[in-house]
Amino acid sequence: MHDEQPKLVILDRDGVINRDSQAFIKSPHEWVALPGSIEAIARLCRAGFRVVIATNQSGVGRGLFSEQTLDDIHAKLEAAVEAGGGRISGVFVCPHLPEAGCDCRKPRPGLLNQIASAFDVALTAIPMIGDSLRDLEAAVAVGGQAVLVRTGNGRTTEQRVNQAWRVRVYDDLASAADAIITGEIKANE
């Protein structure tokens, strides 16, 4: 094993990579990438980052769509990223209802801890990009670098951010990715 940890970026899905919906994204047809998000992931990959998704998908637990449909949605996402020249290194999902009390539903750290284990990496200062308070809370809980995008729920979330968290805020995934690639968002911040 080498001393250098893999360069990792963790993304929320809905509202960050694709359009969000209060009615849930229930089919591959409903999954629509936000402008510039696929290209942003490809740029991160070309810069040597492994891109991983951590997403709450309680629609499975609510019976709105099956795990197979969720897999099909993620296959569409992964195909779009690959066609754009990038690669998703992993998709980590919490399919449970909010009231289930599981450890994997953000803002709890379980999904992020699963990622740390799967990639054998410490999450300290790893950029974690989301659009909701729960994404930021999960990042802070594991010592990651919380990054908020203003897409999805981001503009509303921005008004509720705890200043002590030192959250970086960007208009969208493309501008956040550029900040990571150029070193504006540094590890150890």
C-alpha cells in the first residue's frame, strides 16, 4: 500500500448532478442532468479524482420505485458520465425511510463511512458537494470539506448554513469542480 490516499470527491445526486423533484426521480426518463454537471465530473476525473455519489433515496422505502429502477437510473447517469469522458467510481445509496432511524441516511455519517471503508481512505478534508443541509451536516460529521452548490435546494440551504462549518459555496457543480481542480478548495482546510 502506498502512502498517498486516492483523491476523492463525494457528490450528492439530486439537485447537484441532476434536476431534483419534490415528487422524487422515479424513472430513468425523469433523470435529467443539470447543465454542465456531466462535464464537471469528467474534468474531475481527468484531473485524477475519483468521483463517488452518496445519495438518500427514500423513494425505494416508500415503494415509489424499485431498487432495480434505481439501478437503471444510476446506469443512465453512469453512461452519461462515461460518454462525457468521466467515470463514477461508486454509488452509495440509503434506500430507507427518514423515520427508519438508520445510520446511512444523511445527515448521519453511515454512507460516508461506507465510502471511507470501500476506498480505504480517511474522509478528513475530502470535498463533499451537496445542495441540502443534511449533505453539509454529514460532511462536517466526518471531518470532510462541506461544499454547497446553489442548484437544487442550495439557495434555500445557503441561508441556513452554520458559519462555524466553513462551508464553501459555489453556483453549481461546474464551478465547485473547477475550485477543486485548481486547488482553491484545498485538503486540510
